[in-house]
Amino acid sequence: MHYIVITGGVISGLGKGTITSSLSHILSNSGHNVSAMKIDPYINYDAGTMNPYQHGEVFVLEDGGEVDLDLGNYERFLDRNLATDNNITTGKIYSEVIRREREGKYLGSTVQIIPHITNEIKRRIRTLAQSESAEILLIEVGGTVGDIESMPFLEALRELNREEPRSSVLFCHVTLIPEVGASREQKTKPTQHSVNELRGIGIQPDIIFCRLKGQLSDESRKKISLFTDVPEAGIIGVPDARSPYWVPEIMNKQGILQYIENYFGMKPSTFADPWKKYKENIDKVRESVRIAVVGKYTHLLDAYMSHKEAFTHVTGVTGIGVDLVWLDSDSLKESTNDLESVDGILIPGGFGYRGVEGKIIACRYAREHQVPFLGICLGFQAAVIEYARNVLGMKDANSTEFDQNTRYPVIDLLPEQEGVSDMGGTMRLGAKPVTVKENTIAHDIYATDHISERHRHRYEVNPGYIEKFEDSGMHFSGVDDANIRMEILELKGRKNFIATQYHSEFKSRPLFPSRVHKYLVEMALEYRRGRSNERSS
Ligand code: GLN
């Protein structure tokens, strides 16, 4: 078993997640069996109850785990599914230790951070590595070295290094190289300080990733090596890249693979880049479409990370560029002008009443103006509410999430949710089978009867209204395996309007983009061309 630990220094937000993902990508495409784990030192049990506005998107795994968005990056870069245990938090560690204390498992002893908490951390790490039979497990530690919260984790990792055979734990540290003044001189002092901080905890790094704007100079590399005792070959410059998908190549060119294999005493291998054509397509984009993303967290783009990535994946396989236009749904209550110049509309998932009316307006606009439309989760539910209100004449139709007393509860609580009061981990979560009906747009898109997609919701289309919708032109072309949950909707006679209760963005991968995102982009291109033909004739 080999472990690569990635810590961060100087400031937060340096792209440690991208570096971890890129490293895992290089190693797994060099023939190694790799897995990745994220440590989040916050007290929350998991990311499920966190506001995307503060923390970015809540990512959902196959097994229903609600986890940090970095796990999404790992899955995309590793091209494999991960599980809930690939994300540990202070909350998970402490609740386990306290549970065992109550059971009397530590009878007689004083339960302490060292060794009880640190042992539990190490146990989780080793169990994961074993259960996945990973040859190399990457462990990214959230936060910045020196944070009080991450101390027990760093201590546990120091102990791991001490207990495991020599040269089987490799420490990487990500730092910032500021470039100051007109001459843009590269400054190494923050890196020196940060490494000193790490050494104070008893960890000597083996690799330093230097984040900076341009190329790391030889002089900086030498200096950092001298002050930190890391060989020059282990000082890797990570300049700002056009997108995270370019980072593996940048790192690989500096010999990172050879350095790591040499450290672990492994046979040398070579990195086979599976994304050559994919990156070429992104580079060579000739035609682009404008897609509006109508949401309420549009000020923090990380809140829609997987959608953003899904569209990049679409560009990578189709060569069609996507310019995302982020629209705050509330603004549509004043005017829909912003929708006039877009070629497609995406309404992503969301919770709570604020912003919903704007989303319903966007659904109506897409339906009435024939604009290509994709609704996801709350976007799917908004399309149902809009249709009920404006086509079926159910004036105050709503979801009971937003109006308990609506006369037309077309979206209602899932029956199994009655009486559930805990907020954490209690939604309908994770991968579930969906049956795609024949002779539908959805069937054309998927070209199969059975798919499996990830979910995260508490509400659903109220079964009591389904017949009314079906009779009037809204067709549910995808259902769950028991045929009671509506999963996909489309409009009769309309090929560019589709919505899903599930979140296809979570399973989108660079070479296998979410099918419905790809379809939206293709429809948007057709729509755009149609409009420009109209204008020129
Ligand atoms: N709030 C809705 C529900 O709970 C939609 C959830 C979502 O968009 N993820 O069903």
C-alpha cells in the first residue's frame, strides 16, 4: 500500500483539489490502481446540510453519499465511482469515537485526541485503501496547514508515515509563489514559512507544488529546494491553466510520474494521455452556443460545478463551444430580456422558495418561445408547476415545499418522507434505475430502456395528477422501476424540451458527457442556426 498526502499552505483556494485530481489522473493512466480520499476538517457529518452558496455544490455519489465537490473532480479525473467513505470529516470521526465510548469499548481509559481520534483517522484511511485494493491512495487534507481544525488529521498522517514501511507515504505540499513588482519577481518566502510550519508538526514534504501565474523560474526552484530539503526534481510549478483538464499534462512534463515511482521503488511506466483529442476539440471550437443557467446561487459558480464541467465535457466530444450565461432567477421576475439572446436554458436543482418563481418564468419562456430547455431536479419540478398553471389552468399550482396550502399540489412530498424530521442524509439519494419509455425523445437520447442516474430530492410529481398531464401533452418518458416516480418529462410535439428528476450532471465524465446536457447543446446549435437563417433571409 502506498499513500500520497496532499496538504495546502500559505492561503486557501490554491487548487489543491485540481492538483490531487491531476495526480490521480496521471497515476491511473500509467497503469496504477489509484483511489482518492478527501479529508474535510469541519464538524459537519457530511456536506449534505451545507449551503452551496458558502461551500459550493454538494456532490452526490452512487451510494447516496452527499460529499464535498472535490470528490466530483476525483471521479471525473479518475473516471471511476467513489463511495461515501472516500470523504471523511471531523464529524464522522468524532461521532464514531463517541459512539464507541458509550458502548464501553474504551472502558477505563480517558478518551483523547491522541491516540483515540488519531487512531480512528488512521483506521479509516487504511480500511479504505484495503477495501479498494488501491496500490496508491491519495489523501487530500482540506484547509491550510496551521488551521486548528486540521491538526488531528495531520498528526494522524505523521503517525501513518511512522508506522508504515519506509518510503510508502509521500507528502506533497501546495504553496503559492507571489510575483511582485513590475519585474514580477517570484517570491519564495511564503513557501519557506509554510514548509517550516509543516515541519513543526513533524512532516517533511517530498514534493512541493508551486502555484503561480507563469512558469516557475530555475532560480526559484533552486532556492525552494535549498530551504526545504526537497530535491529540485520534486519542486513542480503549476502555472494558471486554461482549465483543470490541462493540469495533468503540465505536471507530467516536469517528470512527476518518474519522481513518484522512484520514491515508492516502483517500476517506471509512462503516462498515456486519454484526453488528447478531447483537449484538441476544446482548443479548436469553431461554433459556440449561449446557454442560460437560471439559478439562485449564480454568484458563486462553484455551486454549479458539475453542470459547468458537464458542458466542458460536451465541448470536448462535440467541438461545440458553450458560453454559460449565469442568470439570477429573481431577476426574471422584472424582465425576461436576458433570455432573448440565449440559445438554450438550463434550470439546475435547488431548495427553498426563493428564486422559484423566476425559474417558473424561465420554463414558461422556454415553452412558449420554443427555446431548447433542460430542467434538472428542481428545474424538472418547476416545469411541471409551470405547465399546471399556464396550460392546465390550475392557477396557484405549486410544490408543497413552497406552499403547503396550494389547491393544486402537483409536486408533493415523497410518501416515505412523511414524518422524517432529520435534515441530514434523509433525502431520496444516490443511483436508482430509470426506465426509459420507447418512442420518446428520451429514448432517442439514451438509445436504451434502462439507465441508472443519481438522485437527491424530497419531493416528486404528485401521482394524483399524472393522468391530467399526460392527457394534455406533457409526457413522462422516464419512470422509476416501480413505475410510480416520474423521472423524465417531455412535451408532445416538441423535441427540444426535456427535464429530469435525477441529476445527470453528477455522472458526466470528460469522454462520456451527460447525455441530456449534450442534447441541450446540440438542440441549442440547431436553434441558433435556425435563428441566424431567419435573420439573413
Ligand atoms: N427541492 C426539491 C426536492 O427536494 C428539488 C431538489 C433538488 O433540486 N436537488 O425535491
